[in-house]
Amino acid sequence: MLDTNTDGVDQRVSTGDLPSWERIDERVLEAYERNVTDEQGLVADYIPELAAADPSQFGVCIADVEGSTHVAGDAEVEFTVQSISKAFVYALVCQEFGHTEVGRLVGVNNTGLAFNSVIAVELNDGHPMNPMVNAGAIATTALMPGATLAEKWENIRTGLSAFAGRQLSMDGEVYRSEAETNTRNEAIAKLLKSYGRIAGDSSGIVDIYTRQCSLRVSARDLAIMGATLADGGVNPVTKQRVISPIVCRDTLAVLATSGLYERSGEWMFEIGLPGKSGVSGGIVTVAPGKGALGTFSPRLDSAGNSVRGQKATAFLSRSLGLNIFASDSEGDRHDV
Ligand code: GLU
């Protein structure tokens, strides 16, 4: 990794403010209404239990760094967090091991290949490449503190609950359904082990990874979890410090490069914010220093990203002036 040591340099953070409460409420409702009739995309079915999702469900929530939430639609409906867990487990592991070590062990570069690619591991000499693809996520879960697998799992569940500000519980049906069918993740873990990239019981690590993916969250939970990353690591509702500001910065940088599967470039171009999606239809999107969006809608594009979630987030990014690359404080000038 590039050596960019700036120890002793006065580091500054520059952000703008969100618009007024009323305007956010209006825009969240508008993001919902504009997209609720969109029926593009397909519900994931490679995990059998996910195919049972109700495709009509659609929820949008914004949480700001003061702890206020603005919701529309099915923002309280629970679904399994799936890949979005990768972002928060990564943050917890970075908190423990630090920027340089996790960067070296797991990596931060996009693979350009599908999230569950085996060939990406082979092409990179067994390096998992980044924590948002399954190989990197499994390697990250393996690094989670805990003397036993049970302790690692408890630390993940407690850590993700601290981000959400409430006790999260696992969906047993989805967990069992994925555990019975995830031979591909088993293969990835064994391949990583053959390269010496993970230590210990690779099947046990995959089991914990499957459990973390099966934790139940709502769009509101995702918004609060994201707002904790936007707020320098302090949950804006419970006021609990979960991680440090530096770990937030590092986590958001990884989401920016690889949060939306192999569409991460298009996402950054259209939306201009770090985000993470999951195959059950959730997306969390973070506006650093301002707040975060949580969306839920199970119909996905071919890369695995919620169609209505992407559209609602694009609308909100533009209409609330959230794009981190836009220098006009009135928001960018796209036709929304
Ligand atoms: N548990 C899923 C898997 O590992 C998560 C996939 C995702 O949301 O991208 O295949």
C-alpha cells in the first residue's frame, strides 16, 4: 500500500449542512412517490428464502447527525441485512487492527468482478482485494476479535446493534436457507485458507459470516447505522461512540470504491456518495458530516442492487445537495 504518513499534520474536515427539516420530509416523501410504481428488477432467489420477499415493499429513511429521522413507506419493515453487514463488520475490525494492517490483509481495490467471484481470488494470488466482496468479507469476519467462534459472533451482533442503536436479532429461516446452500462461500473460504489468508476453521467462519448476513434490520435501522458513520462514529440517537472518526473515514472510502458491486463506478457517478447494498434489497448511503439514507425494496438489477433504492437515493442526493463532488451549495444542476 502507498505510504502516506502525515503524522503531526493538522487534519481538517469540511462539510455543509442539510436543508431544513420540512424540506427533508417533503423530499423523502417525493423520493418514495416518484418510485413506488416502478416494477423493474427481480427479487434475489439464489438464497431460496429470499425469493419469498414481497416485491411491492418500499421504504425510505433519512437520519441526520442530530438523530432525527424522516421516513416514507415501509421504513420499519425488517429484512436481512446481507452484504450491508460487510461495511459495519469491516469498521469494527478496522477499529481493532487499524488502517494499515487491515488495508494490507484485506485490501481496498475494486475487483470489477461479481461479489461472489472465485476467479477474483485466483487472479490476485489469493488476496481478498476488498472487504465488500465475499472473499474480503469472509477474511474480515475471520479477523473479528473473539477467542472462539461464538465470541466472534457475539461481538459482531453486539457491534452491529450498537450501530443501529437497538438489539438486532437473526432471521433463523434466512440463515438456515443460506447455510444449506452456500457451497460457493465455503469454496471461497477454503481457497483463502489454501493461500494462508485466513486462519482457523474456514467452515466456522463462513457460518458466522452467514449469521451476520441474516441479522434483521429496517430502512430506519440502516439510516441510523449509516448516520453513525456520518457522525464520526457516534450513534446520533443513543450518543454511544461505536468507532473512531478515522475508522469512519476509512470505511467510507472503501464503500466509495466497492459498495455497489460491479456498478460502484456508475453509482459514484450518478449519486456521488459512499453506499453499500445487499441482495435482500437494502441500501445504506452516507453523506459524511450530514446524515445517511436507508432504503429497502427487494427488486434488484442484474448486479444485485435494489432498483427503487438506487433511484430514490439518486433523487435525494440531487435534491438535498448531498453529492460529495458538487461544489455548488444549492445542489447540483441535474434534472431530477
Ligand atoms: N449472504 C449473501 C452471500 O454471501 C450476501 C450477498 C450480498 O448481499 O451481496 O452470498
